[in-house]
Amino acid sequence: MSLAELICPAGTPAALRTAVDAGADAVYCGFQDATNARNFPGLNFTPDELAEAVTYAHARGTKVLLALNTYPPAGKVDLWRHAADTGARLGVDAFIVADMGVADYIARMYPGVRLHLSVQAAASSPEAIRYYCENFGVKRVVLPRILTIPEIRQIRREIPCEIETFIFGNHGLMVEGRCSLTNYLTGQSTNMDGVCSPASDVEYVRDADGSMSSQLAGFTIDRFGPEEKAGYPTICKGRYAAPHRPEGYYAFEEPISLNLSRLLPDLIEAGVHAFKIEGRQRSKSYVRGVVRAFRAAVDDIKAGREANIADLIALTEGQKQTQGAFETKKWR
Amino acid sequence: MIPTSEPTARLRPGEGAIARLACLVLQPVLTRVVRRVAARHPSLFARLGPHQATDFLIDPVELPFALHLRPDPQALVFRAVPRDTAPQVGATIRGRFLLLLELIDAEQDGDAAFFSRDLEISGDTEAVVRLRNALDDMDGSLAEEASAMFGTPGRAVLARLRRAYPDATKPREYA
Ligand code: SF4
């Protein structure tokens, strides 16, 4: 049986302590800059906060993983190198990286610190994953959310590193690390600036009938009726009118969250080492609820009991959940 | 700051006078609470960044008044205002009072309340996101802290509010 580590999100020091106390095996977090893919206003850690967080987590047997999972623009690698230097100095247990230049720097400078390959690297074939393992010593790959469980099982047999899969949370999965939709509308890059649908470009407009429009850079992404559940203002979850669908439809994805609680035993059996919960941008309340629920489920499964997972639908986007490609390629 | 958020008002007869009276009575309490919170949680202001100077309207839909907040550590503003005289603000956060209280105390998740449409925001979204993240990074319960400042009566009011929560009705029409 794999280790089935629970990898939990933390957007603030308080969320990190919450995740640790709720039973996380490892917590992932980032600095307050473009070096990570949740570069949101008011979120993330200063170096001093990270130092305290590492002390808190390590004292309780929990690991801290530092996300450096964006791509430095040409000629601007110093920010990423500096972040790696700081993380290494503070004693993080692993770096989560996407860019080969960042991976190479860490592999050369800090060979004793583990490298995990971010989902943002979009490495979904054994060949791609092996390339990162052989050239940069990557110890774990976070798989893109486009693979079925039989495919994961097969990949596991063909790669020399551990596998981490998402099990809960946001389900925006164009080709991860390659999506330029936000860049197209706002000029900011999800992959280099670390923010999809930057809050400074988002506006919610309430109409007289109680409907709400969500707008990004002046473009209407969706309009929710008075009683309709809402989603994030991301372009991939937008509802658009098109000549063949004038009533408007979800052209890419629906507002929906991934929830693999029922598939945990199958994932463990397929050789997945670690389960990742998405949501560094979410609150302590979310972290507490989701981490506790999955902690109990994983412990039940490890002990040979049937997992009784709490109902997490209230925390899902659009209050809808899916098992996505993990269940079937036809999920859309 | 471009004022983007319109205060909304639909008052029942006599509500205006009640609102004004409630604001007068509440003001000393609010001032004490916000000063105390600011003194005990200075890191809150760093997360607010440039939005320390933003005016927020916190609009508990079932109460006869709203709350005007400017989280500027040099000149803190936290005051109850009747809806019909509420100032133009940078951002508005609207929902049931107890939901707002639970969001501040991290008992509820802001995104989930937004998805379910129980929480409504308008105006400067970045300001709201910063405020949310700043408040979420505070340990402990603000509600407990504030109620404890007023001893047994304070705690009794909070307990009563919490008991009322399951019965809290959906927002009434306010626009
Ligand atoms: S638009 Fe959707 S797929 Fe693209 S980066 Fe944003 S969340 Fe991901």
C-alpha cells in the first residue's frame, strides 16, 4: 500500500496551523509574489511567516512544501532563485516546481531538498515524467487531472518517482501551465504572474431582478439568476452565447469541483503516494472541514475500514462535484 | 477610489428613526471593539496593503443599519450608519448578520457563501479579497473577543445571536 499522504493547502499562517492541527501530513504554501500560482492579494507568506510556519509544522511532524510553480519570464529568474534560496534556508521539505530552469537551479544548489513536479508542468506521459526525474532528480509528480485510474496505474509502473493526485477542489484544467485565457483578457499571465482572473479585474454587478453578472476586465463571464448557484469568475467556467447556442452555454467547463472521496481506495491501490487538496485561496473554515474529512477517510482506509466521508458539497464551486477524468474520459 | 457601490435602502415606516437611534447607541461599542482589534492584531493591516484606505460598507441585510469600515491604522473608522445615509464606498459586502460574523470568525467559508449566493459583494473586488484574507489570518474568534469586552452581558448577547442563527431568515428584499 502507498503512503497516502495528505497534502493540504495554506494561504495564510493561520490556515497552515489549521491544516496541521486538522491532520495534514504536509502543507503547501507560497510567498507573496509571482513565484507561485496563487499570487492573490492579501494571501501567502512573508519569509518571517514561513520561518514560523516551518517551526510550527515540524514540531508536529508535518512537512512544509514550498510552491515555486510559475514560469519566470526570460531574464527575470532572480525572483525565483531568491525564493528558492529563502525556502532552503528556512528548511522547507520540498519545492514544488514547474519550470525547468527553476528545477535545474534547485537541483544544483540544494541537492538535499526534494523536488516535486507541479501540476503546472503538465507532465502526463511516462516519457515526460522520466525526463524530469533523470535531469533534475524529481522525486514526485503531481499528475494533471486528465488521467483515468487505469492510466495512473500504468504510468506508475513506468516511472521512477512517486505520484501525487488532486482529490478535492477547483477543477480548472485546460492544459495546465499553458492556459492563456486570463492573459488574453487582462494582460496578466496565470503562468508567469501567478494569478488567474486577478481580483483587480473582477467585478460583480447586481441587476435589479436579483441576478448577478461576473465580469473580468469588462467582459461578462457569466450571469447567475437570483436563485442560481455561482462559481469563480474564471474564463474557463464562463457561460457564453454563441451563434449555435444563443441562450448561452458553458463552452469549456461548468463551475464544479473535483471530489474523489469515493475513489480513494482505488487511487491507493493504483499506487498514488499522496493526495492533494486544492484551495490555498480558501478560508481556514474550508481547510479545517476538508482536511478533517479526508484525514478521517484516509485513516479509515489504512485501517481496513470503510471510509465514511463527510458531505463536502457545500464547499464545492457551483455546489456541484465531479470525479472528472479519474472516473471516465467522457466526464464532460 | 472610484465609488462603485450604491447604498441601497427600502425602509419600512418608522425604520429610519429606529436605525438612527440604534446607530447612536451602538457607536461607542463599535469604536471600542475596532480599537481593541486593531491593537491586538496589527498584522491584519499588512495584508490589507493599499486597501487600508478603502471604505467598506458591511451590510447585514436583516438589521436596520449598515456598518462603515475604513481599516486605516492611522485613522480607523468603524461606525453604524442608517442605510439611507450610508456613504459612497469602494466595496460592499452584504449578507445575513450572523453569516458575516461567522465569516469573520472563520466558522464559514467566504467562497462557499458566495457560491450559494448568501454573500454578495460589489465594488472593488481586490479590496474585498484583501480584507477577507486579512481577517482569515487572525487566530481566535473576533466575536468572542468583542463580546468578552463587555463581560457577562456581552457574552449573553453573543450566545443569543448564535441561538437565533438557525432561524435566521433569508435576506429580505433590499433593493
Ligand atoms: S481560466 Fe481556468 S483553466 Fe485557465 S488558468 Fe484559469 S482556472 Fe485554470
